[in-house]
Amino acid sequence: MRGKKRKGLFITLEGPDGSGKTTQSLLLARYLEDKGYEVVRTREPGGTSIAESLRKILLNPKNRISKVTEMFLYEAGRAQHTSELILPALQEGKMVICERYTDATLAYQGYGRRLNIRMVKKLNEIASSGLKPDLTLLLDINVKEGLKRVRETSGKGIDRLERESIAFHERVRKGYLKIASGEPDRVKLIRVKETPEKTHLEIVKVIKKLVK
């Protein structure tokens, strides 16, 4: 990360749709708070008022958005989110848990939409001010199973990205697995279990190596 030195720990949760990121984010936050840490939970797209407004545009199934426009909207939200919320929290020594970050853009817009990978990586770097997670938990699930879970649990209906083809979601998952294999020290692969509690126990095994 360029600029100010940070004291906190930045943890991201990634994975295909339906992998349970929100549930695991909540369980992890409770675990860390019980250990005495001050935790900030956030998400992308979103996390700040501007970024949440962009989220509504991005995920509204009625909107027809070109893939390049989509990428820039995600990066714009990230730039605001990082500067307004994430970096200040880290500089205050807080634990930041974020559902999706730069890896999501690489997986969805790079591999899923087949945009130029080098371009996506460069824009990620600019929007994040060079910030990289200390730890990324990649929740891996079979694409069809994940989308089935989305349909079963989504009270408001499925969003614009969730409506994409199975082939698109398969490319996203393969992209995530490629990211994980390329950065094994940062990205830890967590196979989604039959219950959230069992998945959480797998996450705790990883977290215990980072925090006391």
C-alpha cells in the first residue's frame, strides 16, 4: 500500500454467488470481537453512501450496462470505499472484514466478462490506492449449488449478476481458483460445507494463524 502505514488487519471474503460470504462475514466478526478486536464489517459494491448508490445501479436487473461501464462503476465505488472507510479504519488499528474486493473485479469482469486481465489489475491498483488484503478467504462452491442457494434465500429476487448464464458463473469460479493458485500465501481456499457453522470452523483454523 502506498502512503500511510497501517496498523489494522484487512480480511476479505470472496467466492461465487451463493457461497455464503455475508453469513461468514458476520460469524467471523463475532469471533474476532469475542477476542477483543474492534471490527468493521463492510462490502463491495457498497460500504459508503456513494458506493451503495452505485451498488443499486450495478445490481438492478432492469439496467443494461456495458461490461466496460460495469467495470468502471465497480472501480469508482472501490475508490470511494477505500479512501472513506477502509483506510481510515486500518490506520486506527481496526480489523476490517470486507465481502468482495479487488479479486471480485478480476474474477467477474476479468475472467467472467473476458475483459483484459492486465487492464483490470491496473485499475484495481489505482482504485484501491495499492491496498491489498492481508488475508483473503475464498469460499468455493459448485456453481449450480451456489445459484440454487441464491434462489432459495433471496427474498427480493436475484440481481443482475446472479441472472447471468451458468457459463459466465463457471468462468468466474475458475478465475477465483486461478487467483488462489497464484497467491497461496494470501488467498486461502475454504470449501463450503453443508452448514454455515462447519464452514466457519474451517475459517477459524486459518484465522488462528493470524490472530491470538
